[in-house]
Amino acid sequence: MENKKLLLIVNPCSGRAKMYTELLKVVEVFSYADYLVSVYPTKAKGDATQYVEKLQHEDFDLIVVCGGDGTLNEVIEGIMNSKNEIPLGYIPSGTLNEWSSGLNISRNIETAAKDIINGKKIKLDIGRFNNKYFSYTASFGAFTSASYSAPQEVKNVLGQSAYFFEGIKSLGTIKPIHMKITSDDVTVEGDFLFGAISNSLSVGGIVKYDKTPVGLNDGIFEVILIRNPDNIVKLQPLVDGILKHEFDREGMEFFRTNKLVIEADEEVSWTLDGEYAKGDGPVTIENIHGAITFIVPEI
């Protein structure tokens, strides 16, 4: 019987560089499951996307990402651009790994690898941001820049709290953005401090949703927008609402949709799965239902 072929895409710098010590263990897990393992360490930003785009469907039976949310995003981008249908597994080794928490993927590297071997295939939604893709969130404004402005060495030491501290620092200096957001059922307009269109249980480790209403393969995004308060006194209740997961407070907009168009009066800095993206015109964000085949633990 011919061995199945597995491509292991590894970001050696993600998180606390855990893969330097764990890689052989992961390769052994897949080898014992009769996979012929090829390892590709990423070399620079965007490298994983370019590599995956060149793959043919017959090259591998399975792709497994060992890295953080940014590495996973790059691989998904490559899969979507190439329209490749190779199943995808994920071994989280980054700082936040937000998407994986909603899929019950273990933070223990060896356990996550074994769960891929014994797991089940499901179809998962992917977001399209104009001509780019994201797995779990597109966001702008306060807290957003924390994901790419917090230095990697700080993320490695402080973990998730690094994002929180960077986000809190940005609150006093954030400039509100005038936007018009339109979906099939909702139109809102105003000056906003923060916005997130997500397919996840949390955004930046700060905005968190209850698990029950959030489905990662239901074809629907959760959208939260925070308006700019007309005085500083009203800012604290908004921050408190975020931390307490209470999104019905005055100054907050929360709704669900599968597609929306966002128009802004100026260029907007976005993050897609924690990576910087520029929005210099109208942005169309669409949920592509069941876009990729993903392996999750058999619960």
C-alpha cells in the first residue's frame, strides 16, 4: 500500500518558537500513521501563500499548518487562490490561535497532531475581503493594530495579554472613522472607533462571543461596531461592555449577515486574521460558505 503524502508547513518563529523542539515529535505522529511527510519551513511573510498556490491536487493528500493565525491565513489564501481542494489540518503554535479554540483544537502540539489523524473532515466558511481571504476576522480601529504592532518578542513573553495592552494603549489616540456599512438587512452610518466582521468566538482575545450562537460553518458573520462617543465619559461603558460581552449597550451595533459593503471617507487600516491589510476604497466582505475542507477533532 502506497503511503499517503502529507505536507507540513511550519512557521519556526511563531509563538515561543515551540516548533524547534516539537517538530520531530509531530513528524513521528504522522509517519506512524503511514504518511510520507514533507516539511516546508516558511521563510518570509507571504511565503506560504506562494508555495501553496503552486501545488497540484495530486501532490499531497493533506496539508497541515504548524504556526499561528497568520501562517494559517497564508495557507488558506493559497488554497483559495488556487482553488485547490486538499484537506487542511492545523496545529496551533502561535500566540492567540483564536480560530482553533472554536474548533476544539488542542493547544498541545502532539495532541493536535494525533487529533488530525483521528479527526473528521468538515466544510468551513472563509471570508473574502475584496480579492483577499481571511479565516476568522476582518477588523479595523481600536484593538485592531495590536495584532501587528505588538513586537513578536513581546507576544512571546506576554502571550494574549500583549494584544490587550497594545489595544488599551490605542484607545486614547484612535481616530474615529466615518463609515457607511450596508448589508441586505442593515444599513448603519456614523463615526466608528472599532469594527469587526468575524467567524470566530473571539477577536484579538478581547471581544468574545458566547459559543451557542456562533457557527463557524453556518455561512454567517457576526458584526460588531463601536461608535465614537460624543464625550469621554461614555467611553468607559463601551469598554466595559466589550470586556463583559454585552453588545447591546448604547453606542454599539451588533448584527449578523453573509455579505456587507463598507464605504469610508478615508483610507482604512484593516487586519485580516491579525495581518495588516489596506482598505483604500469600498470594501466588500463576503462569507464563502463551506469553502475549505478542514480536519477537526472527533468529539
